[in-house]
Amino acid sequence: MKSVVLGVTGGIAAYKALELVSRLKKQNIDVDVAMTKSAQEFVTPLSFQSLSQNPVITDMFDEPKAFEIAHISLAQKADVFAVVPATANMIGKIANGIADDWISTSIMATQAKVLIAPAMNTQMYASPMVQENIDKLKKLGFTFVKPGAGRLACGDVGEGKLALVDDIFEEIMKLLYPKKDYDGKKVIVTAGGTEAPVDPVRVLTNRSSGKMGIALAEALRDRGAEVILITGHITCSVPQGVKQIQALTNEAMDRAVNEHFDSADLVFMAAAVSDFKVKEVAKDKIKKEESSLILELVKDKDILKGLGAKKKNQILIGFAAESQDLEKYAADKLTRKNLDFIAANDISEGKVFGQDHNRVILIGKSGLKKDLGELSKEDTAHGILDAIMDSVTE
């Protein structure tokens, strides 16, 4: 999971940082907030705590809740450190190496990319001193989101109002996900478990949560792809910017995938599709009058094999969830179903399903075998995409 540390400084625009926290959380990004004392005059820490679901840092010396020094631990944790809004005072302190509060001290300690969104009076923003500090920080690699122009809270008209939250959000996302190597690609991703009806009430299904497929869809979106996410039963939310098609049964998923298959560049079949279905689905609810019930199961359609037989220029990626002889069964599936790559998961002893971490071995038809190690499913998704892109561009 990506991490953003948000420093909120004292200005009337501080309330807009609440919307930014909300937007980041919807992208499954971990957000930690620190507020200067001045910022707390405009917005309460409780508001940020409620949205971020993390404690808010309000005092440099208010610690430790755990044996960590917050300005060091969060500085190390952050993928992006954003100051929104940033006052002239905070910009001046950072530019001149002054570290006398939590935000300025943490920025001195972080290796993360730093984004600053200034907000201040028009004349103050135009001041040669402020502009010199901004130029100095830009030369050091800091990213700035230029303020907007308009009527300010003080009544002046001109540059100085905080940039639109949409623009700040997009800049943070660019810093978090700089790769756009899937730009222009149309990609199908399947996720979650399908079901096989037994009667009008009951179904046979599996334990898939859909987390791996959704992590792939999110990673592909962030790397520029147009993503169609076809979902069975899932336990987590669908990321914004991804087109979702719900397909709860094998038949529905087969139709949905094939509808978009011809125009797709890559297809990730991460869903746990039912292998068997009930031979005869009861028209009425089965009553529990007998002490036992026998259901006759027959093989359901093999969607992945069908795609392997018809693919032309598509890159087809399958997933193998195995509890024994992982690499052997995965390699066999790769060949039998005419896949380009297969991601093999060890599901023994309750691993993978419903968990936030995964261990995948990616096997390719050209001889690739890459053990990604144990990673979060988000990092696993990026690892898979890296390996595939490296393999096809060699």
C-alpha cells in the first residue's frame, strides 16, 4: 500500500485538505496527517483523523504512542510527502533548512518525493523572497502545484489561492505512480469468485476475495491502461477510473470477457472461476427434509482454455492457485491452455485467499521464471506488470 504524509499548515484553505485526504483514501492509499498549531485554528484534528483513520500529529513532542520517533518513522514510511496548503512561512523554513516543527523537521528527514501547494495573499506570493524560496526548492527537486488566480479570502484578486484539489491529487498520483508503460493499452482483468446455482436460493462458490485482481486493475490504471474489470463476488471496492462489469456465474463471465477480448491487448484472468456446476439446477428451493443431499456436478466451461485457443495478438495471463507441486501444475497449465504467462500462488495452509499479501512465481512461455517473493497484493501487481513489460520488450 502506498503511503502519503500530508502536512497541513495555517491558512483558510486548510479545510480543502480534507477533500484531498478523502480522495487519496478512496484510492487505497494510507494517509498520515500532521498539522501545525495555526492549521488547528481552521480545522480540527478530529476531522482529519476521521477521514484518514490514522492518529493526527499536532505536536512534535506528543509521543511516543509506540516506540518510534514520529518525524523519523513517517518520514521513512512516506512515498510522497505533501504540504497542503503551504504558507509562505513554511516554504521559507524548508528552503532555508529551519526545522522547528514536525512538518519542517520531517521534510529534512525524508527521502520521499515532496510536493508543495502554496496558498497565500497575492502580494505575499509575488514577493521576491517567496519566489526565491520556491525557485530554490524547485532546483532541489521539490514539486510545486501552482496556486490558482481569483478572489482571495482577504479580498484581493490575483494569484495565491490554493490550486484545485483535483490538480493536487493528480500531481500526487503522478509522483506515486510515475510509470506509464501501459499507456494506450486496453486490458481486461477478471477478479473474484464465480458461483454455480443449486436452486433459486443456494449457490456453490469459492473463497476468492478478488483482492489480487483488483490490485492488478488499480496498478494498470495508474500505469496508463484502459481497464475493464470483470468481477464475480468481491470483498473490496473497485478503484475509480476502472470500468466494472459484474459477472457472477461462469457463463456471465465468459460472455463478458469474450465481448471485449478481440479489442484487448492484455487479459489477466485472476478470477477464481467455478470448475464445476450442478447438472440440474432445482427450479424450486430444496427443502431440508432429508438428512443428506446428493448433488451431481459436471464440468463447467473452461473460459481460459477457450481464450487461449482463439487469441491472436493478445497477451494472455492466467493464475494457478495450487496447494501442492505449485510450479509443476502451473507450467502444465501454461502449456495446455496456450498462455503467455501464468502467476502461480501457493494456497496451502490458508494462504492467499482473503489475505493482503501474496507470494507469486511468474512463469512465461519463453522460459521466464521469476519469484516475486512475499509482497502486498498491490506490490505483487506492480511486480507482475514490471516482469511482463520487461519480457515483452526484450
